[in-house]
Amino acid sequence: MSLRVLPTRAEAVAEHRLGVRRLLLLNVTPPWKQVLARLSNAQKLALAHNPHGSVPALLDDCLACAVDAIAGERLPGEVRSAAAFAEALDAVRTHLAARVVQVVGLVEPVLAKDLEAVRRLDAMTAPTLAGLVADIRAQLRELVRPGFVADAGFGRLRDLDRYLRGVLHRLDRAPGDLTRDTRATDDVLLAEDAYARLLESLRPARRASDDVVAIGWMLEELRVSLFAQTLGTAYPVSVKRVLRAIEAIDRV
């Protein structure tokens, strides 16, 4: 056993959360038999389109997401004692199969929308659409990538579905008004470039802390506000709000 001291509490919290997840996963038996029995054939087929490389790898991601959710709901604070860990482990063992099924049920429509978007982008070969296509492909690579389920977390999977609906909405409208779409893209890229510079200035562990990660999701809300306003955002958002949030990050 080794002890590692991290320079900020935000980094320590992020690393501790991953450590607790790892310990919980080591002490449970994945409920794959029960999970697969509850999935429809359509769901099983839809899961094959994933960025993980295989369905088992995707399911492991869903398992990690489910463990995080159960432990977080049972013990909203940090698990810092043997008693707290035992309580979290008991809750995970009790509810894991049902929660994994819930996670898969939320992930499946995300993967379906991602596949639809990719197919539509593949068909958009006109040179005038190159910028639009490149921007959306980059967004999809960030949203739906290996590990995206646990990284997003159970509470954000519905938001993730909304972001993908936003992409499809943009694909419906953008080709008919490229000037407007380009202006909105410029606004997004201004905020995204500032966020990229922030990430480059931070240690890897700091990048995973809640306040930094939240800005990444804020950028997705910004995209919804600019490209698919009818879907609504989780909170008021603008380029100025994103830049203020970036500026407020402690870079120690």
C-alpha cells in the first residue's frame, strides 16, 4: 500500500472517488447473467455500435457508472471509513443488476443517435459543408468515446441524450443556413479554445476535478443554446459565462 499526497483537495477528491470505485468493483461479481436476461434483442443489437471496441467493454463502462451511482446515492459524502465502505458495498451488491439495466437503457438511445449522426455526416460530402462536418465529428468524438458512460455519470446520461438530439437538430437545420451556423460555431470555438488552454495549464489529476469537468459540460449546454434552442438548456449559458467560469478556476 502506498500513500500519495495531492496538492489540492479537488484533485484528492477526484482520485479518491476512482479508488473507491476500484475497490467496490473488486468486491462484487458482475451481474451479467441477470443483466443480459433483462435486455431486449433490439437493445443488444444497438449496443454493438460503441466506441469501446466490444460489447463487454461497453458493459464494463456501464458497470462502473452503476457502482458510482449507487455508492454516491447511499453515501453522498466521501467514503472514508471501513463502516462507510461496508455500507456502500452492501448497497452495490443489492442494487447492481437493476442499476446496470437502467444505465444500459439510457446508453442505448445515445448510441443510436450517435450512429444516426455519423451516417448522416458520412453522406454530407459537399465542400461547403466541410467545416460543419468537421466540427460535429469532433464533438461526437468527445461525447461518445471509450469510458464515456462512467465519465458522464448516471445523472448526466439524459443530458447526453439531449446533446445528441441537439446534434441531429443541427444537422436538420444547418445546411439551409450555413452563415448562421458558422457564426455560432465561431462562438463555440472561442469558448472551446479557452477551455483547451485551461486544460493544458493544469496537471492531469486537476483536469479531472469536478469544477474543471463541469466547464466541459457547460460547453455542451452552450452548443444546445446556439444550435438547438428548442431543446432547452439545464441552466443559463453563454460564451461570457463559460469564459468567466474558466477564469475562476484555481490553477495552483
